[in-house]
Amino acid sequence: MIKETCEALITLLKTVEPNTAITHGRVLEIKTLPSISLEGPALAEIRAMRSQAKLTEINIGSGYIREKAPRWYDLSFTVTIAADKYADIL
């Protein structure tokens, strides 16, 4: 699911700027301006939203189903925008 979320984010940003790339480290070289560079994601679990229950019950209208308690994650990206003119950023 994390991979699909990152791919959807890049696809969305490419509709704004075709020169969009994702890196897993620092940005070393940008060949085409203007461009958007995403560094990350930095994955961190949000423990404050985690339940201590092993199972949770969900109301589906006609009854209840039991499933594993969800785990919440924060996908943190660093976004770098590069352009040769200030007007291109706006």
C-alpha cells in the first residue's frame, strides 16, 4: 500500500510538472528546469493512534466483523522545487 501511495503522489505531481522525480537520498543533480524532486518517504508509525486491542469490530450494517486493529503511518517527504526563473515557480 505504501508503494502504491507513493506512485499515486508522483503521478499527481507529474500532471503539474512533468519533470518530477523521487529520490531516496539527497538531490545531487537536476538536468531539466523547472522540476520537482521528492526525497523520501521517511516512514514513521503514529503510535498515539494505535490501539492496544488485537482485534476490532466493525459495523457493516447487517452485523459486525472482526479484523486486526489498524496501524497508522506517516509518510514524510521533503519537496524541492527548482527553476531558473522565480516566475516559473509561481
